[in-house]
Amino acid sequence: MAHAAIELKGIDKSFGSVHANRNISLTIPAGTIHGIIGENGAGKSTLMSILYGFYQADRGEIFVKGERAAILSSSDAIARGIGMVHQHFMLVHNFTVLENVILGAEGEPLLKTSIAKARSELNRLERDYGLEVDPDAIIEDLPVGLQQRVEILKALYRGAEILILDEPTGVLTPAEADHLFRILLQLKKEGKTIVLITHKLREIMAVTDNVSVMRQGALVATRKTAETTVEELAELMVGRRVLLRVEKSPVSAGDVLLSVRNLTVRDSRGVTMVDGVSFDVRAGEIVGIAGVAGNGQTELLETITGIREAASGSVFLAGRPVAVTGGADPADLRERGMAHVPEDRHHMGLVLPFEENENAILGYHRQKKYLKGPFLDIDAIRQDAREKIEKYDIRPADCRLKTANFSGGNQQKIVLSREMEQDPDVLIVGQPTRGVDVGAIEFIHRRLVEMRDKGKAVLLVSVELDEIRSLSDRILVMFSGRIVGERGPDATEGELGLLMAGVEGKEAAA
């Protein structure tokens, strides 16, 4: 067995009453890919944040390459050869890609010299690892998939020997994830050690050598990947048997509840992001939109929900027009029976400094059930939040906790519970299970199917092809802002992948 790159001994960490890590001891052999899995709130990210110096353990010791290490900051971690790619991007949005990559690692007294050296090194990394991105692009103008590439490039640029990746494929398609896996395997061949935090068991089985399972802050098992199964890992994560497939009855579609006609959308630079798109979503069906991130799906959803203006085209909600070319009001659309789960929960779904109960009513805070005369009824709001917490198994079960202190998957469940519990006629949902564990995925999928079976129209955008194929009654594929094909749920991943790459019609079917 290889010598240990990382040893954690008796790591314990609490945040107030929340016991995030419970006496964890873990050894990660050098030159391996080690998976860490667990439910949302199991303590995975906290444990790795301790290793990276974001938090300090209340008790316990860290050894790096056999030496006891006092890691009090991320600078200490980087000095020890540890790099981390975070689940939620650590990027300066109004900086360029190049400026973000070198930030904090300039290395020269003259910034001009640093930028020139960094540009050359960035070009090499992009070429070697296939992580192409315009070094002069502004971060806020990039889709989330390309922002993820920048995070990976930042870590590679710093030359880490031990690389921690926290949900790195949350914004990637299966094909892009497979490409990332090839990068990780190449890094492993070069002797680097990879720690992969993920909810996706497919990723664990594809690339890891060993996998550790966490539950409720404790380490409950470590297995050699070749000697375990998806079913065993899922049961270890959740503590019960988990249904890994979506069960649903045959579709029985009714009237058209959402109609999109010749919709064209341009971004702030005048670039066409949605190009003449038309489709319908009927009552009692789930229509999925597949595509590589950045091909217009985000702009399409934002336009339908009144957040972004269209250049031309029409949208109809239950037969009534939506003023998408100017004047559409998301609040009015909510009153008309449309709910929206945005793709980016941090920037569009939540106000992170707010308490959980406050986020649980955002957009719906003027409803009578949340008011006492002209004022908010705080007791009613908190009771409503507690009911959602119980129904959606949001952890920790504390409606007064700041939303920033919940794990990413539990933040996602706060958004989903808020929108789904309004019982909308039309649900627009982007990336419903991004950063969500296998047990919660089962629950969310079941709720989406229940909504469909109650006669609701669901428009689903996801980069997870398995999710699109298992949930959708019809699948639309977007490429370069256009709908390039429509398929049934029995379409193969290969066929959909070709359409996502712009191969259309009979050629993709073949």
C-alpha cells in the first residue's frame, strides 16, 4: 500500500449545537483517487474545509505526507501542496479568467510580468487538459460550466500535489464529466493524490480507488471501490435501502399550459443565446431540455419566467400571453400559477444572510397566510418553515439558522420546498438535484412525478442525462441556442450526446 498523503486523526468540529464532524480518523494513500460520499449535511465539505484551512478542528490532528501539520489558513494548505476546487465558485465576477487564476499567486513584483507568465502557463494547462476558456473573458459573462473550468485551472495553476474537488461535476454534462475523469486519472499517473467529494455514485465507481462514507458527521465505512456496489454505497449513505430508478405511470397529457413560439433572446453583448425556439408543455407531462451548459438553456428559462427580456417571440401561460419582450413581472407570473426553481440557487434562489424561514417565503411573502394585517406574521412564517423542513428533510432542522450555514444540497431543498409547496400549475425547474445526495434525489424525483400525475406541467432543464431520460416524457435537445431535436425517454445517451454536440436529424439517430 502507498504511503499516506493525508492522515486525519480524531477530527471533531461543532458549530454551536450542530456537531458537523464526530471523531473522524481517515487515511488517504498517496497517488490514489479517494472518494468521500454522504448525504447533504453529513459533514463532508466541513471535513475537507478543515484540511484546507477554512475551519480549524475543535480536536484532532492532521498529517500531510507523514508530518504533523498545523493548517490555520488556506495559505498554510497551499504551502503544504494542497489545492481545493470548491462546490460554490470562489471567483471575482468582474475580473477576467486570467486575473482570477493568478489572484493571490502573482509571484512577481510587476503585475505585467506576472500576467505574461501566467498567460503562457494557462495556455499550456488548457492545451494539456482540454480545459479551453478565453483567458480575457469576464467571469460574470461566462456560463456556470465554464466558470467551473476556471476553478479547476486555478488549482492546477498552483501545482497542488493533493487536490480536493468538492462536487466538481455539478455543472458538467456526462461527457464533460468523463473528460474531467480523464484529467484526474492523468494527474493520478503523475503521482498526485485526488480527494473527490461527490453525491454521484456513478463518479465514485468510475474513477476512485477507495471510497469513504459519512453519515450524520461520522465516518461509517471505507471500501475499496472495486469491492463494493452502488446499492451498498447508497444504503451506507442513507441508512436504508434507496430506490435508484424513477417509477412513473404512462404519460396522460392534457391541455397546453405553457407555449413558447419563435423565441429569440440576446445577451448584454448582443449575442443571440436563444434562436427561434418553439415548443409546448402540456398538463400532466414533464418536458426535459438537455444540452451542454451555455447553449441557451439558462437564458430560455430566465425569459419564460420574466427575469430577462426577449428580442422577439411569444410565450403563453394557460393561453394568456406573457410580455416577454418587455414588462413581464415574475411576481405576476407567480400569481398566475408559475413557479421557478433557478439553476443558480446562490445568485437567484436565496439570500444567504437571511434565516431559513425568511428564504422559505421569498416571492410569496405577500400571501395572506404570511400576514397579520399589514405586517408579516412571524409565528406563521416560522411554523410554515418548520413544516417544510420536516417534509423535505432539510438539515439541520432549524428554521432560525442563517441559510449560508446549510450545505449546498440543503439550500437546494429550501428552494424546492418553497416553490413546490405553492402547488403551481406550471413548474419551471433548472438543475433540480444539483449538489443533492442520493436519498434527496429519490425524494425530489418522486415529488416531480407526483406533480406531473396531478396534472401539472413541468419544464425541466438538467445537465444530468440520466435524470433527463428517467424523468422526461419528451426530451428536447438544445445546441447553440436552437432546439435541434426531440426524442422520447427511450433515447440512448449516445444519441442525445450527438444532438448535444450539434449532430442533427437522421445522423444522430444513426
